[in-house]
Amino acid sequence: MSAAHHGQPQGPTTWQKSTMGALMGTGVGLTIGFIFGSYSILRGGAGPRGVLPTLSQYMLSSAATFGFFLSIGSVIRNDAHPQLEAAKVLLPPMVGSQSEGIALMKARWELEKRTRA
């Protein structure tokens, strides 16, 4: 029985994560390619092919590169173990506040001093 039957929300699949990363990377790559391609054309001229083919080459190569790496990165970055995530939600934190943590640390130091003495 899947987790959806127990009322728990389902996260995106690995394929959906990869597609989402590729689309975001493609959008970023098109923008970066437009900026750098326009700058290159304004600075050094369009070359023998003309403005539009040169600019589109910058944009498409940048979009392909960014899309590829962001699709891989989004899968790697979001690849979490569901058991560990559930444990983080279900288990209470070890220390509630900074003052409790300092008091616990001092108590452990005192216990260690007593055991070594």
C-alpha cells in the first residue's frame, strides 16, 4: 500500500525533479546567452553569419549547458531518504533552546571532570 493511501502527501518523482531542473536551467541559460551574446555582438560585431544566427547560437548553447547541469543537480540535491526525513519530523529535538543546550553541555563537562579525577 502506498503512502498516498495513508494521507501522506507524495513528493515529485525523480523524473519530475529532472524535468523541473532542466526547464529552470534552460530559462536561465537562454537569459544568460542573450546577455552575453548581445554583449559579444555589440563589442565585436555579428560576424559573417549575421546577428540573429550568432545570438541564437549563444542562447541555445548556453541553454543546453545550463539545462543539462541543473537537471542533474536538482536530482542530486533533492535525493533525500524518506526515512530520515520522517525521523526528523517525528522525533523531538535534542535541545529545546540555547540556554538548555549550554546547561546540558556544562553538566556533561562536570560529569567528565568527575570521571577523570
